[in-house]
Amino acid sequence: MAYFKKGMLPRGEPFSVNYEKHREQAIMLYDLLYFANDYDTFYKTACWARDRVNEGMFMYSFSIAVFHRDDMQGVMLPPPYEVYPYLFVDHDVIHMAQKYWMKNAGSGEHHSHVIPVNFTLRNQDQLLAYFTSDVNLNAFNTYYRYYYPSWYNTTLYGHNIDRRGEQFYYTYKQIYARYFLERLSNDLPDVYPFYYSKPVKSAYNPNLRYHNGEEMPVRPSNMYVTNFDLYYIADIKNYEKRVEDAIDFGYAFDEHMKPHSLYHDVHGMEYLADMIEGNMDSPNFYFYGSIYHMYHSMIGHIVDPYHKMGLAPSALEHPETVLRDPVFYQLWKRVDHLFQKYKNRLPRYTHDELAFEGVKVENVDVGKLYTYFEQYDMSLDMAVYVNNVDQISNVDVHARQYRLNHKPFTYTVDVTSDKAQDVYVRVFLGPKYDYLGREYNINDRRHYFVELDRFPYKVQAGQTTIQRNSRDSYVVTPDYPSYRTLFRKVEDAYQGRDQFYIDRSQRYCGYPERLLLPRGKKGGQAYTFYVIVTPYVQQDAHDFEPYNYKSFSYCGVGPNRKYPDDKPLGYPFDRPIYGKDFYTPNMYFKDVVIFHKKQEEVNAATTH
């Protein structure tokens, strides 16, 4: 309250958690909400803050508080692209929505209007706009950062987060791999990592405008990074060197100079990932810094490094927009170099470690794989200004955009076992050829395998046929219910017309089900479908309940739970692969082809 009276970020100003002062104030607001004694206090505090603090800061702190308070579990929030569409939809579309409403507001009647969204192709990177600008993909990243903010202190808030650092690494490793598969579908090569000595070639115009009218900054091509108001470039290089030294030396030192082994401790990967992200579980935040976030600030500030022109935060400085910027993937390539330097020091898996005695995968069959573009209408109601509350029910304006989807598919895995036992099944999709049509070797393409599913199963003695549908995947989550759907359900329950049911299978954070498969090509594109069956060594004391583990591959298992099994994330592709020792009877490689068709063709194929 003392800070509030002194003066916080004014309402109407763009908010970014990457800005130190903004983040400090957002944490204070989160504490006020999170530590409220009971629900009634929380509710009243939220109502007070909603009308007094900065709008973006309120949305950020309030959402994180809802995710982490025990008495808010099961409460569903509207998707972020409907609450604040300014960070998800091009400004010209929002302008047309506002213009349309101004013309029709005086009639007092309900108006429904749809505005088409078109992607303009000006360079190679924009060939992937259907993927990088997908509102559900960006909502997924938003929710992931809400669940695991870097500033989140697990000791202070009393929430233990299992494999927090490793999950950070694996989530963005998977996003990058999925982005890479989409590049192959467009005949594009892999991206080069960011180098200090070379200019940032990728120009980027986000076409976004904040609610106060400020444009999100445009980045011209061929700009060099410079010192900026948060850090000198030399500071960031020093942090990089300290992390590399820790990898080479094999130990990270905490603030009490106590060594933590990166190679002989089961938490070695945790220490490294926490250091690189720079979260509050880092062994020594002040010594190792926060390389991941520093990179984003460095490029995000590149146009106005000392804020002399007062430009608003860039796309790299919001979880809602960071995946839209092609430079994000170049920066991750540089971050991943540090992780791979560490991974390459680990001993490769032996044949005995990979094999599962008495278990063999005899065959894998995969149904037809089709992708297509479909129309999707997203509400812009929250971007339209009304004169009074009575007009809200009359607003019904949507942005219509094309988005990638795939036909649900089924695959079967034939497994033989010498006894009845619990097993764990992992399913991946990876590239077979590079963009020039040359076949990859297994060690090169292991970096680009995307996890499609991971689930336990009870096999019988003899042969067991495991049948699985893509919709059952523990990796993905379906579309988020819209604000209008949530409001209608609550209103119907309140008026006694229906009951409101909590859908425990619905999770905020989850990779979009529609984007499970890359686009492929019209004439078909070859990929590799991979299955491995391993022993199920249960780690969590709770019974395995599907809704508890929905989307956990990309989003973790949440606070105070443990991962269902003991294998590293990304196993067995998380370490270098050389020689024939890698190939064991409990794994199976299957060549598959993904066809990209028109929606009508896919529907016709499904019918026949």
C-alpha cells in the first residue's frame, strides 16, 4: 500500500514483466492476492486492484494468483487472447472492429460481425506465421510462464516444483523442435544461432498496438546489439562464461561457495537449467545471472536501448508474443548450445540401459495422417469500447483466421512380454530428411523429435495390442472455452437452468491439440514415428489419474506432485547416439507420411 500511494505503473501504460520495476510491482500485487487469508478477502482485494492498478499488471498477477491458490483450483479464466486481444491480433483488425462498432452502437441492437485476418508474406519467416502467430500456441506459452514465473520463490510460497529447471529446458526444446518440423514443411533450413559479432538479420514487424494506441516496436534488419540500460554486453558474456566454466569444471557454486556437482548429482540438470533461466532456485542468481531473459531484453531493446525515445515493450518482452518473433528461435539455439555442451559430457546410454528385458515391440501401425487449414473465429469483444455496461451484451465481433489442424488419427503398438507388468510408452515424431532431401543420421535428428504422447499401460504375458487415439494424448489440451461459453454456463447455473460441472481434464497450460502434427506437404512428406516401451517406475505416491497428468510433458505436473516415472525428459533422445547399441527390441522406428489437404478433401476422405 505504501508503494501504491507513492505511485506505481499508471493505468493505461503497457506492462512487461521483463522490466525490472514492472516486475517488482507485479510481485507485490501477487503477494497481496496470494497471501489473502481466505477467498472472501482474495475476492475483495482483486476487486479493489482491478479498478486501481495497471490493467496489464492486474491481469498478470491475478492470473498467477488464481493458478497457485489452493482455493481457486477448478476455476476457469477466459483465454488470454480474448481478455487482451491486443497482443494476439493485428492492430488493423482491431481497428476495423472498433470502427464497425462505432457505426452500429447507436442502434441498440445485437450485431454480429466477422473480420477476416490475412497474413501478408514479405519474407521467408512469414511463411510460418500460421504457426508462430497461432493464438492457442501463444496462449500455451503465456500459461506456461504464468505457472512457472522465473521470480517464483518455491520456499517463500511453499510450493515444491518437481524438475522445474529441466521442465523449462524441455518445454522450449520441444517448441523449437516443433518449429523446426514446420520449417521442413516449408522447405526452409534450420536457423542459425545468435552471434554478438553478426547483425540480427531477421527484421520483424509485429503489427500489434497496445490498448493505449502505442505501437509495438518494429525491428529493422541487420542491427547490431549494443549496451542497454539494464546490462552491458560484457556483463552478459561474463554470465555465459561462468555457466560454461561450470559445465567444464563439473560444479556450480552457490552463494555460500558450496559446490554442487553437475555430473554426479541426480539434480545436475536442474542446477544447470535453473542457472540458465535465472529463476529463484538458481544456485547463485547473482553470480550466474539470467541468460535466457537477458537475451530477450538485449534484442528487445535493440531499437531504443536506453529508452530515449520511450518506445513500448517489444514482442520479445511478453510471454504472449515472444514466440511470434523469429529471433526467439535464434536466441533459443544459442541457449541450447549450453545445454548440449552439458549433455555431450554425459555418458551415452548403453544397450543394457535402453533395453527392457522380456519386452519387445513387434510392430507399429499408424493411421492416415492428414493436416488442413480451418477457419477459426476469435472474439474481439474486449477490444471494443462501449458507453455503458448495458451495451456489452450487444457486442459480438470476431476475427476470423485460418489455423492448422489435423484429422484425429489412431496408432497401434504390438508388444510381447514374458510376463504381465506395468510399462511406460513414449511416442515421438521426428524428421527423416533435411530440407534438401538428404536423410538424417540418428544423432543429428534426435534434437528434432517431438513428443506426441507418454502414458502407462498394463501389458499381459504374451502379445498385447495397444491402441491409442491422438485425442487421448497426455501432451495436448483441447481448445480453451471462450468467455461467452463460460459466462453462459455460470449464468445458467446461477438462474437454476442447468448445473455447472468442473471439467478436471481441462488445464490452462497445454500444447494445442490441433498442432500435434506439422503441416506436411500436399504430395506427402516423410517423417519418422518412434515408440519406446520402458519399465514403469512410479514416482508419485498418488494413483495415476489422467486429469492430473494432462499436458504434463510440456507443462510439468504442477506444485507438490512428482513426475510419474524416473526417466529424464526427452528420453532416450536426450543424450548423444552413436553406433548400434542404441537400437533395442523395446523400441520401433516407423516411416510415416503426412499429407496436407484442403479441409473438404480431408472430410471426404473421412466419410469414405
